[in-house]
Amino acid sequence: MMETLFVGKNTFKFEELPSTNVWLMRHLLEQNLSEGALVLAKHQTQGKGQRGSSWEAEASKSLTFSILFKPHFLSLAHAFDLSLCVALALHDCLSELRPGFSIKWPNDIYFEDKKIAGILIENQISKSTYQHAVVGIGLNLNQIHFEGLPKAISLKQIIGIDFAEQQVLERICECLEARYLELRSGNYAQMKKSYLSHLYWLHETHEFDFGGRVREGMITDVLRDGSLQIAFGVAEIQTFEVKEITFVK
């Protein structure tokens, strides 16, 4: 039994959808959906990732779902707070199973150097006000073959057992609601500290590709607007938006 106040209480389940995010965006107004409404598809045919990239998931072996939030308490300048919140919640949930998970900027979940989950948040803004946020989550659950995706990994590969979809979904919803209520209570500073403590490659020297150049740098911070701050040497600090930079090695 899911122990939440509102997340996942109103659930729509489908065998197949092009995209759970698209379905929720289309129906949230016409059906006057309440905050926490969840749509789950056993198979997504056109799953989306950050900035138009695709999310590939084997039917019935991954969790692909979207949840509606109404973060009216956030200013548009602080919209990334929700992304940070969701990434922390997923990290909380998976870290209950074992250590080794991290958050790759902006909000992918990694185990060691492989991706296990992705998050796509699509916002609806009206008159400069944050109205709705559709949070799409894809988690590799029991999939063991990832053709053409050498950096993908599943929970089954990590832990060694098959996982029940409903049980994992319920625990994610509980962790999501807990972190969302924490954010709503104004505890951003502590959440930011937790986010950075789990950030992949933080304060480590690695190679990054941007503008056709590969340079060694060190991630030093993620700013409130969600941009990534990297130090190149002692005196040079640059900030990057999503898709402006690639993690190399």
C-alpha cells in the first residue's frame, strides 16, 4: 500500500503510450487533474529525454511514468529546484538498496559510471507564473540487454534479482512526496547541500567537450538556475547549460 498523501493517489495505467509526459500534458487541464496524478505505461514508443533526446526502454522491464506537480510556490527563476528535488528523491529510493548511486548533472541517476534512470520535466507557464510541472521518469528495472547503449544499466544487473514494478513505483512515489514537501517547506539550502554531496564528478578532474574542444576541468557547483559551473585551471570558471557540454572521461 502506497503511503502518500497525494502522489500516485490518482493513477492512470496503460499497456502502451507514445509518451506518458505527452499524455499527461494533454489531459491535465481537460480532466482537471489533481496534484500527484500519475500515468504509467508498460511500454513507451516515443519516450523523451532531455532536450529532445529519446529514452529507450524494453516493454515491461522498465518503469516509465509521469507525475503532475503544481509548484506555485516556486518562482520561475527557481524552476530548477524541482529538478533537484526529483533527482534527490530517486537517489534516496535507490540508495536504500545499496551504496554507489550518484546524480549526474542535471538529473540523471548513475550507478558507478552507468545510467540507470532519467528525468524529464516539462513546465507549463502562464503569465510568468509556474502553473504545472509534468515530471517524467524512466528507470531501468529488470532489463538486461541494452543494444547500442554501453553506458546503461538496470537495477536487476546491480542487485541481481527481479524487482516487482508496483513495489518500486510505490517507494519512488513515497520518496518523491517526502522531498517535494521538504522543498515546499522552504528547505532548499539543505536539499542543495544533499544534491551536491551526491553529484557525479564533483571536485574531480575530468575531460569535458564543449564547442568542439576537449579540456580538463573540475565541477565546482550547480547554480540556482541549474547551470553547471566548471573550473578550468586556477583562474578560469565557466558555466554551461544542458547540451552545451559533454562529459568525456
